[in-house]
Amino acid sequence: MYLSEAKKGETIKILSIPNEIIRAQAIRFGISEGSIVTCDSLIPSGPVILRKNKQEIAIGYGLAREIVVEGI
Amino acid sequence: MAHCHTASMKIELPEHGRKIVLAGNPNVGKSVFFNELTGVYVDVSNYPGTTIDISYSKVGEDLVIDTPGVYGISSFNDEERIARDVILNADIVVNIVDAVHLERDLFLTQQIIDTGVPMVVALNMVDEAKSQGIKVDRDLLEHLLGVPVVETIAIAKKGMDELKSTINNAQTGTISHNNLKDKLVRMKAQVACQGEALLILEGDPVIAQKHGIEPGHDREEIYLNRRERVNDVVGHVVTLSQEGVDFKTKLGRWMITPITGIPILLGVLYLMYLGIGVFVAQTVVEITEEKIMAGIYEPFVQGLVSKFIELDSWLGYLLAGEFGVLTMTVTYVLGLLMPLVVGFYSFLSFFEDSGYLPRLAALTDKTLARIGLNGRAIIPFILGFGCVTLATVVTRILGTERERRIAIFLLALAIPCSAQLGVIAGMLGGLGGPYIALYVTVIFCILAIVGTLLNRFLPGKSSDLLIDIPPLRFPRMSNVFKKTFNKSYAFLKEATPLFALGALLISTMELTGLLKAVQNLLAPITVGWLSLPKEAATAFVMGIVRRDFGAAGLTELTLDPFATVVSLITITLFVPCIAAILVIFKERNKKEAAIMWFGSIFMAFLFGGIVNKLTGLFTNEINGIWFTILVFIGATILTPLFSKIKFSKPASSLSEEG
């Protein structure tokens, strides 16, 4: 499934991130393909807030629709 | 010491001095360290080709240089390019890391270690980490990184002396991966500098071009190995003793969730209104603009000029006349603009340091995405209500040219700046509910309609939001003041010549009779299409000089309430002030700027006329007004639907930096 379909509080594994530059920036924030993260909160058709330990990042809806994840 | 020579800043360096560079992620308390390590005398220098200023200070023989907060160094944006150049030129890097966010911060640490520059790590905010149940093994961290690590609590000035003495023991640390070590050795043979070798391997186009080498394709591999290394280090040195959600974390979530976030935003905007709209724009500006500049400064300058030149001569008029370079420009910049810009930047710096800004960006992202922007664009839009010229410059933070194009046009078209807002609010205030509703609805709907259409028809893709949400913290006020000062100074320095040039242009137009000619040219449209008196055209043209002049010009005409609203809508949409026009020409190419300029004039008359004609369909004016409001709301709802029906909208995604 795509990240945009994740539910609040769900723990997910990132399978693929499109676009090389987005991947590079996500790696800097600590999130790469294979990372296990929590979907902290989300705004319907809006950004998804991911958390990994103490690190939180906001991902816009357009991008969240292209990131492939799986529920754990 | 073999460091790389890429710097383009002209800073004088003592012969035996070392360059000590402070580096770290945004909001880790870097500037507190800078203040602690340096003395009273700090120089600020603009980095060529950017709006970013770098602070530096001589300490004995050494030079201490600050860098913008970044998550990594590369050519992704101006901040990173500057940090890259300054760090590659460093003799020693003092890397400040947030003990609460080691996983994020150590990526930059490890990247700098990989550049081969000797380094000291300041493990900051150990107190906050402790209170959150995070324990960091300093000795082990030092051992694993291969560089000295000093525990600090910068705001309490703890660990500073130890840090200062440790700087002399800076070490080159452990490279993140053995593969990288080999690659660096090979690349270094070609470029003689490990830092540049690293960036070429990571595909940095600027550094690669400098050496005439093809940029490398190993960034992803290097990044992943470095991330793995960092996670491994963090896994070894950090122990979490409690997993709980404290109040700050909860508050942070409330700020993002719309149901709680919107009331919080409204509260914040109300505070801004009290602080800037009431206190600065009225109380302070009355003193600075009316009493000091218009009351004391202008008569003084006119007296001074009249000793050498006749004030009635053309030169006298250009210098000290109604729109004079020495009179109006100085009064406008120092008396009106400076207090407002300082006011807006104090709030913005406070939001930035407290961690509210990224949350606001997340909250508004969904709405802004409809007009082809992402949440980060909320910053120029807030600033636009202060000064559109300022906001136009700040659109540089947006990820793509497409977003800048949309944001700049919408700012120029539909955002009234604070100077104009003051006059508009005064004129609308006495009119009553339906008239106010008409003005607000029409302007808002035009913003939404034009934004949606631009997003639909402009080629290219806008970037998606991808930002770090830092922890909420109460900002250190001295830091907020310093930031406000630096940013306001940088903007005024950049904008003042534009305001002066604008004043010269307007004075010349007045002297040559061009201003009158333009007014006469606009008169037929004003009378026939907008049903306004001929003199309103004068107010529109004066709005080019200063937006509030235009609006104020309307108060001198005797207009009925409906004509007042039509003229206010027109003048809001009508071109921004001359400085904003010039800044658009500076930021965009000539053709695009001209399209924006004429486009906003055209739309001002188009929409002003539509409001006039729609309302005129009814004999009862109030009924007409409600009808017009409904038409505009309907059009706003239908615009996105129409653009979806006719064409399928392409999905958008591109680079974005947090």
C-alpha cells in the first residue's frame, strides 16, 4: 500500500521512496527504504507525520501517495 | 594544513590564524555557541549571490565562522552550498549536536568527518535529554566517532570552558565505511582535497565542475552506508529509560491536527495583529513616521538641500520633493518599513526557534497544495501582509521555480501589505457588514481562483512537503532578537536602493507629465467600467508609488459605500508598489515580470468591474452584494472541479528540503 493510506498510530515499513533527491533527504532525517516507522498523525488528504524514535518528519500528501509501505 | 580553497567570501585572515567553523542542524543552539566563543565584535557578511549572512569574529589569531543550520552539505539549496564551502575551508569544525536528536544530527557529523576536517563535537542539551529519559554515553561516542566529544548545556553556559580548551585537540574522525575510504583515496589523488573528493563522489555538480570531473553516482550508496553507521553508533551510545508522551509533544501534535491547530493558528494571528497591527503599525509608526521623519527629518533635509539647490528645480524635486530620494524614500524605509519589518521578523524568528513554523507548514500544506504550493509557502504569505517586497524576496526558500512563480504573482495580486491594510481597514470599518464581507470574500476568492488556475496551467511540477518537525522549545529571546536584527538589516539593505530607484522613476514621471498621462488613460475605464469618479484613477496610479498612498488617495474622494468597496478591491489587486515591482523584475526574468505586472493591472480592472456590474444587476444594492458574494464563492468551488473535468491532473513530486 501507499503511505497516504496508512492509519494513525500504525507501525509501517518503508518499501520504496521515489526520486533520488527525496531519498537522500529522507536518509539524512533517518528514514530510508527498509526503515520501520510510526504514523504519528495525519491530516486527511494532507501531510502524514512519521515518527522514528524521537525524530518526526512531515511528508506532503502528493509524496505520501508515491511512497510504498507495508503494515507491520 | 591542507584544506580546500573554494570560499568566495572575502574575509581577512591573520597569517597564523586558524579558521574555526561552527556547524550543526537547524535549531541546535549554534548561535549561543558562537556568542560564547567570540567576543563583542562580530562581523556579518553577505554570502555572494544569496540573502544569507554569515557571522564571523576574530578571536586572538583565530577566526570563528558561523554557518547556516543544515542537515547535510551538498548543492541542494543556498544554505547547504554555503555550509559546504565554509566547512571545506575550515581548519577545525566545532559540530554542535542535539543530544535528544542524535539519530538526525550525527548524519551531518559523520559527513563532516568524511570530509577529513579535524573536528570537535559539542553534545548539547544533555539536560533536556536527561529529563526525557535519554542517556548518551559520551566516552563511547568519542571512541566510535574518533573525535573529542564535550557535553554542554549552552544556555546555562555549562561545558563551554572545556569545549574551548578541547578545540586545540580536534581530530580527524573515523570514516563512515571502508569502501568510502578507498574511494576517497583514489579521488583525492585527482583533486588533492578529501572534502572535495567526498562531494564529487556524492555527485555535487558544483565541486565536480570546478575540477572538470564528471559528478559521481555514489551518493545513495555513501548516504545509506553513513546512515547505517550513524544508526549503529546511536544504537550503542543511547539508552532510553522511559517512553512517555510529555505535554510539549502533545501540544506539538495539537498544532498540526486541524481541529486544534486552526484555533491555535487563529490565536497566534490575533497576537500578531495586536503586536504588529495595533502596536507597531499605529503607536510606533506614528512616532517614527509622523513625528520623527515627517516632523523633524524631512524639514531638516529640505532645508539642507535648499542651501545648495532650488527646491523648485527638477534636481531639487528629485532629491527633496514629494517623492524625493532623500525625503520620501528615507521616511518610507526608516519610518514605516523598518518598524513593520522588525515586527514581522520578531514573530517569525520566535516561531522558527520555538518549532511552531514547521508545524504550521504541516497544518497549511493541504490548503496550499491546491494552489500548487506546499506548506512552506505559508512563510512568504504571512510576511506579505507586512511587506510584499519582503515576501517576494523570501520566496527564495520555495523548492522550485514554479512555486516561486505562483507565490510571487499571488503576492503581487491579492495580498494587501500592512501599509495598505491600515488604510483599507479604516475605510471599510465604517461601512457595515455586507460591504466588509464583499471585500474580504472577493479578495479571498480571487486568491483561490487564480492560484488554482495557475497550478492547473503552469507547466512543471511543484515540490512536496518533506520537513523535519523539531521538538517544541521556548526560544532564547536574545537569539530571537539577534535573528530579527540580522534579517531586518539584510532586507532593508537590499530593498532601500529599490525604493530609491522607485522614487526616482515616479518623480521623473511626475516631472515629464507621464503620471498625468497614465491617469488620463485610465480615466475612461474608471468611469465607464467601474462607475467611479475620474479622480479615482489618480489614486490607482499613486498606489504604484506607495500602496497606502493609493488607498489614502481614495479617502479624499467622496465615494458612496459601494463605490468605496469597488475601488478598494481594484486598488488591492492593482499592481503592488514600485519597490515590489522592481524586486519582481530583479527576481524573475523581464518577460515574466512584465506579464505579472500587466496581468495584475488587467485583473484589478476585470474583477473590480465584475463586482460592479454583478451588483448593478439588482436595484437593491445589498441584495446585489449578497448575489456577488455567492457568485464568487460558487466560482471558487467550481474552479477546481472544472480543471479536473477537462484534463486529468498530473501527480506532482519533486525535491524539497526541510
